[in-house]
Amino acid sequence: MSTRTAEQDRNEKLIRSLYSLAEGASKDTPKFVSLFADGGYFYDVAGGKKYYGADIGQTVDVYAAAFPDMHRKLDSFYFYDNVVIVELSLNGTHKGDLAMPAGTIPATGKEMHAPCCDVFHIENGKVTSFHCYVAVPILLGQLGVLMNLGAAFRH
């Protein structure tokens, strides 16, 4: 078993702060964005889009609007040099519109507990990249729309 370093502790604290700022109960999008380095980005892998600058907070706002009780359950942290990998789940009740690249899914009232894996690169106490891998098929299945996506989207 390896000993944790002070840098790993600092990086974990940074990432936990980032997640906390995206929670439904404590959402603070400008503070969330402030934890990114100049030129840093958020990559929504499932959506195929990278966000820079103030746009980094868009997905925080989208998920908070769709799931006002959004909570991230953090399961495991892994460290390698300046990289932090987190296994987690996204949890919440679908009470608002969920805007997605293909269209918008109106509130279903259903709960989601979607697995997710996030990969962060950190330099000088700031996030330089955040790649988010959400299990979208599981999320859509939990909302009851996976088998009929065409009918589920409002255009």
C-alpha cells in the first residue's frame, strides 16, 4: 500500500471542492469555473464537446436545471502524477428539462443514478482538463426514454 503524498491530498481537496460547487444544494457556477486554469477545459465526452472559459459551467447549469437535487456520490479516487481519476455516480430526480445535443427531454419525474468516470489533469492547483465519461445509455434508461429516443426529444 503506497503512502499518499501532500500533492495527492491537495488534488483530492480541489476535486472535491469542484464537485461540491456543482451540487444542486450548493451550486456556484462562477466558483466552479474559477477552479480551472487559463486555457483549461471541460470535455463532455458523451456530448462530444469541449467547453472553455465561462462556457465550462454550462453543463453544471444544464444538469442542475434538469436535476435540482443533483448529488454526486464519489466512490474512488486514483492518482498518477498530476492526474486524478474519479469513479462516481450522478444522482438526482429529473424535475426539469434536460438539454442534450439532439434535443431536450422534458421532466420525467424519475430518479437517475448514472455511473460516471472523470479524469482530471491538474497543474499549480488548477484544473487544466476535465474529461467526463457519463454512462448516458444507463441515464436515459433510468429516465425511461432509451427505447424511444425519437419520441422523447422535444425539438
